[in-house]
Amino acid sequence: MLLDFRLQLRLPRIVFGAGTLEQVRAEVERLGARRALVLSTPGQAGLAARVAELLGDLAVGRFAEAAMHVPVEGAKAAAAQARSLGADIAVAIGGGSTTGLGKALALDPGLPAIAVPTTYAGSEMTTMWGLTEGGAKRTGRDPKVMPRTVIYDPTLSLGLPFATTVVSAVNAIAHAAEGLYAPDRNPVVDLLAEEGIRRSAAALPILQGDPRDLAARGEALLGACLCGAVMGAITVGLHHKLCHTLGGSFGLPHAELHTVMLPQALAYNAPAVPEAMARIAAALGVSTSAPAGLFDLAMRHGAATSLAAIGMNEADLDRAAELATQTPYPNPRPLERAAIRELLQRAFEGERPA
């Protein structure tokens, strides 16, 4: 087959390895910044304090109020603090919530960011941002929100509970899976996606046996990095649209939502993209279909597999289907409201894809 494709990869500088958090000051100095605001969630305020200590006189303050789905109110409060302190860079340590807040500060007041992921969200590798306001989540893409540097230190995830590890890794897999049937996919993205899925999935049984296996933590982190790079290079489809709708409008937990919805979204699209499904199944190392393989991966490792289990009300499914089909977006199978409603019902009940 004669190849013909277009590709624009935008990647941050990557510093990867055990103990690399110790290099955070050097990375701030490398960017010419002198006044760093350290971001975290309340639960990771201790890590933020450690980063501030490593930065020394380069740290001018901490904002430890990052929250899931990046509420506009929190972004405004962080921006106000950044302005009052004269910050010229943000250092975001934590999962997707904190990375997302760092991206919000890149939009306003325009701070460059360094991301230090402690989970496997992968969003640190993308130009995608999201803000939630009035029960709706807005998303967009802008090159300036991508962190200038990402520090991947697997020692920071050694204490990550296994339940969080599983849903975080499947969240990463979701980024890569959609890349294998995106309208702008290409051979480079395919390779990144398959390797990202393979590493993310293969790390889970090892970490189930020993959550403190540092090599496996590194594999999961590299898998997330690769999967995030895929999402940064392609146009996302039904799965991410559903997760943005359900997360932003109904307040469902982000990583758990990806874990529940991915098998169902893949099952919806499977008839239209059999080659992509075969690639996903091969990367997972399963003999079943890709949707069933992902469902089994989640169930085998103790993750929730239904919307009911993560707080969705059945009465809200009609509204969710309406919201998810209001705006057209690329997807390999046509988006039909009745079919999406059926998908949501199966996800609510936790039905294993055939």
C-alpha cells in the first residue's frame, strides 16, 4: 500500500526516570523562570510542599485546590493567586485534575507549565484543555496549554492505590484506542497507540501482585506517555465525547468513567472499524474482541464496570444521550440518538460487550 499521510506531533520535553523530581529546579531554571506557583489537589498538598522545598527561593506560593474536571471558579482563584504573586511559571504535580488546572493557567494568565504526573492520565502530552461551568464541560485545543516539560518519576506513583492504578491506566488506554480509528490516524500514531496500550495493560497484573514494583510503575507511566501523545495527535470521537458529557454534566469521577465507557464505546464503533479492533485486541493480548477484552481487564482487576456503580442516575440517561448528540463530531459509525441511548443503558447496567 502506498503511504500518504499528514502528521503534526507537538511534544513537551520529557525527563523520565526514578528520582527525576529532584531535577525540578533545574527544569524551571532552564525555562528562564524565577517565580513558580506550585499546583496540587488538597490530597497531594504534601507533594506540593516537597516540590516547593526543592525549588527553594524559586517557589513563590502553592495552590492546593485543584479539582476534578477543572471548575471555572477554581481556575479563576488560581489565576488570581498567580497574578498577585507575580508568578511566571506553574509547576503542576498530581493527576489529570492538577495538569488540567495548569493548562487553565496557560490560557489565563498565560503561564508556561511544568507537569509532574503521579497517575497515568496522559493529558500532560496533549494540547487539549477542559473547563467546567454551569454543569457543562467545555473543551478545546491550543498549543500553548501543553506543558513545556514533563517530569515522569515512577517513584511518585509507588503509593498509588491499586484501584486508582487500574482506572488510571484504562483512562490512558482510551486515548490510544480512539487513535486507531480516528479520521486523521496515520502509521506513526498507530505504532504509538499499540505500544501504549500494550505497556499499560501489561503493567496491571504485575502491579496487582506488587503495587510497589518500580519497574512496572515505570512501564505504566511510559504507556500513559505514549497514549497521551496519541490523543495529542488525533481527533477524538464518541468515547471522549461521552466522557466529557457525563463527567462535566453529571459530576462522575473521570478515570472511573473512562473505564466504564470505553468497552461500550468501542462496541458501538466495532462494526465500522474491524481492523482497529483487531489491533487493540492484539495490543491487549486477548483472544476475545477488543471491547470484551477491555471489559474483562477492568473486571479482573476490580474496577467498576457500570455507570450505576460510579454514581450515575438512570433517570439522567435520556438527557445524557441528548447532550452527547447535540453537536456533530467525527466518529466512524454515525451517531444516532436511539443507539447512543441504548449504549448508555448498557453502560449503566454494566453489560459485558458481546
